[in-house]
Amino acid sequence: MTDKTNDPVAMWQKMMGEMEKGFNSFANQAMSSPEFSQAMNRAGGVAAGAQKQLGELMEKYLVSMNLPSREQVTGLAERLQSVEAQIGEIKSMLSRMAASSGIPSDMDGAPRPPRTKRPPSESGEPT
């Protein structure tokens, strides 16, 4: 077996562990200070402002390109779902009305063409 004092992997692991402990203690001290929280608050505010500005710019770009925005597409999708729900209700009401009046439910409302061709008679000649 190799000696632990001369093992390069063990020395590397020990060095990395010590560096990690040092970094963690430094980060904990830095994050506990009020200056750090103020700086993070300012950075968050700047990021939020930039995101809002980017959203407004994107909306202006979409309007100039004559394309719908995300809000407009969402509105259209909601209206489409509402229309589909109303059509479903109308279909169910029509099928209930058809069932109560005795009309077969397999008819889609389209009239069937008249049946003009007759089956052959028993003698094999068409009638």
C-alpha cells in the first residue's frame, strides 16, 4: 500500500477540503453583513428593472413586426377554449333533443342521398 503522507490524491483531497472550508467561512461572514444584503437587494432591483424594460422593448418589436404578444396569444387561447366549450354544450343539447324526438344519433344533420338502386330480385334481374 502507498503511504498516506506521500499519496498525491490524498494530499489533493485534503487541500481541496481545506479550501472549501475557508471559502465557506468567508462566504458566511460576507452574507451575514448588512452591506451584502443591501447590494443583493440593489442587484435584484436592477435585474427586475432590466427585465421589465426588455419586456416592453419586445412588445414594441412584436407590434412593429405585426406579431401578437404572449398576452394576446393567451387571450386568444382562452377565448377559443370558451367557444369550444359552448360548441360542446350545443352538441350535447342537440343530441339530447334528437334522442327525445326519436331521430337516430348517428346522423350528423346532413341529409342522406335517396336510395335509388334496388337489390336484385331472387331471379337475379334488377327491378
